[in-house]
Amino acid sequence: MPDARIKACIRQLVQGPHHASGYRKLTKLLRRKYRLVIDKKKVYRLCKELGILLPQRQIKQPVPRKAARNRVVTGPNQLWQMDIKYGYVAGLERHFYVASIIDVFDRQIVGYHVDKVCHSGQVVKAVQKALLKRNVHGQPHPLVIRTDNGPQFKSRAFYEFCQQMNLEHERIPNKLPDRNAYIEAFHSILERECLRWNCFETYQQAFEEVERFIRFYNTERLHGSLKDLPPAEYLELVTAGVIEPQRIAA
């Protein structure tokens, strides 16, 4: 078939419901609808001559990834773990998000974000608040933040924030959640003692209850691996020299 007739077929296709098709799909459509024996290179050339080539999608360059490694934690603000969990509002039949940050040393939830959405910007704000709360700025050793490979943590915004704040961000290997065991354990507790225990009717009720539970967890709930002390009290006693700090493999 002459090129002019093939171009007419292409015009007919792109003027109909296939207007958003690229040259690869147009090649298949020409074969299916018009029984043409044609390759994609020729279709590309004809589409270029017609001026109907779609702009190429720009492939975003992934941010550098630093793999999580075995560490020994001997004090606070050395290693934080962060993850995101779903909650459910039965009254609305909708989910919500809980992004939590735990200090591996004293098991305190040092920061969190609870909302209907959870984007990279909100994750960054949660870390910013935690840094201020724990007075991390100016400490002699770098703070390591360990996460999984969720899109919020692989984002350019989170990477640039960690670079700016001199935070060492490491990501666990895929399908190995045990490398983030401490935040996984907290989210298991949150699920068992808060989310399943309550039937939320509104977002506000769910958010307030999650925030109440986090305060309870930090200041009142006894933790077996912290000498049966709440996380906040354990840190106070270690800081005061009353009890010896534990060395924690993570």
C-alpha cells in the first residue's frame, strides 16, 4: 500500500478514539484493522511526517539507594526506623494512614503523621518535627533513618531533605521487613491494641484515638525489653545514669 494511503489510515485512527495512541499501538491497529504488513519503524516515520508523534515520557532518574546494614545501637538518636500503616474508618468505609518513626534505642515514637493521605512532603514534615523534638541538630554522630522502599521514601523530596539535614537514609531490601523490625513491632501493637479495639465512625475520631494511643505507648505502656518500663521513663533513667544502657543489634 502506498505511503499516502497508509497516512490516510493513520489520520482516521487518530481522529477517533485512538487519538492518544503512540506509534507502537498504531502499528498494531494498522495490522488489525487494515490487515497491513508493516513494521513500527515505518509507522514512526510516517507519524513523524504527519507531525502527530506523541511527546516521549521522561524517565525520572531514581534517587541513590543506600542499603540497610547491620548496626549496634548504644544510645538515643542513632537509628530511627520509619514505616507507614493503614487504618480503617468503618463509618465512612475509608482508609487512613499512620506514618510512624521509632527510636530503636528507647522505642519511643519520636514522630508521626496521621491523615487521609500520606505524601512525601508530609513524611518530611513528620521527620522535621521529630528532629526538633529530640534536639538532634548538632549531635556528634549522624542520625540514620531506615525505611522500606515505599514511594514516599524513594522520592526526590525525601532524598534531598535527608541530604540537606545531613541524615543518613538507608532502605531495607525488598521483602525483608525484619530489617525494620522495631517499627514493624510497634505497628503490630498499634493494630492489636488500638485499631482493632476501636470501631471508628469518623476520621477525627480515628486520628484522635491514634494520637492518644501513641502518647500512652510512649509514657505509660510497659515494655518488656526495656526492663518493664515505658519508653520515655527508660530514656530518662538511662540519661540520668540510674540504669545501664543496652546494646541493641539492628
